Amino acid sequence: MTAVSILDLSPIPEGGDATLALGNSVDLAQHAERWGYRRYWIAEHHNMPGIASAATAVVIGHIANATSTIRVGAGGIMLPNHAPLVVAEQFGTLAALFPGRIDLGLGRAPGTDQRTSHALRRNLDGDVDAFPRDVAELQHYFRAAEPGQRVRAVPGAGLDVPIWILGSSLFGAQLAAALGLPFGFASHFAPASLMPALEIYRTRFQPSAQLAEPYVMVGFNVFAAATQDEARLLQSSAQQAILSLRRGRPCPLPPPVAGFEETLLPAERKMLDQVQACSAVGTPVVVREGVEAFVSRTGADEVIITGHIFDHAARLRSFQIAAEQLILEPA
């Protein structure tokens, strides 16, 4: 059976704050562990009023400490924002605290706007080779230290921290294949290049010390509820947030609005349909069939689901429905 995991951005609901969002993430992770999800990943974003996961390594440590068996990791760390040594030390520390449970997914996007990127890095100079070089440097820090090595990651050197390459284009697929690393595609928000990227990754894959054969994880949105109408209502919060972000006005996650799609202009509806093309919205049966069809189409080894839902209880129920349909054995 295809593995199923969760991607979380610790969404801050309208009227709430980061404390509430992070508490909700811990609660969801604890439930996810009991429901049998394989991983619980946190994504790095900055200067987003609706996302509380900016200090991603800190959030990962908090969630790993509140759980005991589920793998916890970054989906992902935006490597251009950080020196590879700092990432190696952070995730080396996490691996030392939670052995065998930490994953490190890497992306080359900034996870924010240009001005915030400058505030994070102080320098936006670079070239197209910077990301591959940074990944290679990071891999070097995780290897056992060599005699006479002047710069070491402590903790980090010699620890088992699986590295993933994440992407939404052909570039990530090419790099993951060349390095022999597992590949995660962000089809939950950028599905356009999904199938070409998977084809490139699989056909060009070179085995490595970490991975002998290609391994693909794909992103997928799930909004599950007892009825189709209720699920579409839950989805309206994410739809509003996407539109606000596209208009340059990111916001906390709005409450759901009944009949929201009927208020949209044709261009807005088309954009949302494209962005959320990889989604299952509806009853338990709709969710199961939607995910199974997506996995069949992509041949994915693992699917990582996400769902920005305003009400925490409804969010829990959505992920529980997905687990009941895709993970848990029938009673």
C-alpha cells in the first residue's frame, strides 16, 4: 500500500495567533501518529500572516518532542535562505534528540517575497549552480568527519538524516535524479509539470549511498467531510487564502464562506482549478477514489496530503477520514 503522510504549514486562522496555530499542529501530529501516517512535515515560509512555521527546525523539534514514533521533518527547508552548515547543525541536533525520526526536505525557492528574502539573507547574489553546490556541501557535513577536516557539523557529522529534494519544476527532478535522492513534487499547489518531472526523475535516476531506486512523493489536497457540500465549504477557506496571496495581500486563513465559488470571476475560478487540480473534495468515498486515482496516475511511492481548514475540529476530522480510507484497516 502506498504510504500516506501529512504536510502542515501551521495555518493561523483569522482571529487566532501563532500560539493557537502551533498548538493545533501538535494536536494534529499526535492524532496523525495514532492514525498511522508515516511522516509529519513542516514547510518553511516567511512574512506570511497565515503561516506560523517560519522557524521550521524549531517547530519540528516541538512536534517531535510531543510525539514518539511518527517521522517528523521539513517539507521543506528553503536552502538558499541558510548556510548549509547551519542547516546541518540544526538537523544534526534534531537527529541527536530524536534518532531515526527526522527527515530533511530541501527546496530552492525562497518561500517568500523578494524584500523578505533580502532581510533573511542580506545578499541575493548567486547563480544557477548555487543550490546544487549547497546540497552537496550539506551532504558533506552529514558524512562522518574525515581526519584533518577543519569545519564539522557538531551535532551532524555521521548522523542519519535522510535528505530529499523538493520541487515544482523539472530542475528539482533533474537534481534529485543526479544525486540519487528521493524526490517530492509540490503538486498540491503547482501541478503543471508533475508528470514530466516524474518521468525525468525516474529515467535519469542514479543510485546513491542513500537510495538504490527512485522514490517519489507527491503532494495532494484533501478536504473531507460527511457530505459533498460540507467538504466544499471547508475548501473555501483555502480558496480565499490562495486568491489573497495571488493579489499580493497574504492573510490569516479566513473562515469558510457558503457558495464562495459562485462569487468568483471566470478567471479566478480557472486559476483556482489549476492550482488545486490535485485535490479530493468530498465524502470519504470521494476522497479514497480521488487519492487512489492520483496514485495510480503518478505511480507515487508516497502521497503527502494537506488541507488548510479553518476549524481545527473539522481539520482533524478531514485527516481522520483520509486515514480511515487510505491507512487504517476496517474494523
